[in-house]
Amino acid sequence: QVQLVESGGGLVQAGGSLRLSCAASGSIFTITAMGWFRQAPGKQRELVARILSGSDTVYADSVKGRFTISRDNAKNTVSLQMNSLKPDDTAVYFCNVIDSLSKLYWGQGTQVTVSS
């Protein structure tokens, strides 16, 4: 009944840009935080960016200054603008939301590939 739909992944050259979007729908009480995780080949899943309802944000050190997270509370959507992409950014990116009851929801993931 709860669904997260991700879009915007693809293949780009180093230095290019992509914009990821995630739309949440279904029986979610109140979304308190939305964010993005990623998992690269041979590496652990890591937090990329997170945004709270009050617009406070957290970024991984590796993406600060290059990525920007934003949300539309009325539409329950979150976006990740990715600029100056590097080959090391290649990973599967997962949308994640947390509701006021501390229940976690995940998207199915979208592939981002950055070529040299």
C-alpha cells in the first residue's frame, strides 16, 4: 500500500549532471525525513543526503558542494540534483523515507553510471 517511485537515473559522462526524484504514496502517517542512499560495487550502502520537514539537511562529505537535496512536502516528493558527477558516484541509488512512528520505507533503486 506504501510505494516509493524513483526516476532520473541513467548513464552520463564525468562532469555531467542528473536529477533523481522520488514520489511517496499510500498509507504513510506523517513523513518526518526523506533521503537518498547509494551502494556502489564492492562497497557498503551509505547515506548520500537527507532532508527533514523543517528543511535541515545532511550530506555525505564526498558529495558536499556537488549534490543538493530538496523536497515538496505537499506532494511527498524528494529530489537530488547531482552536478559535477564523478565515476566514483556510480552506484544504485535508493530513496528512503521515515514516518513519525519511526517506520522506514525504501524504493527499489535506480542505477546511476558515470563514465570517464
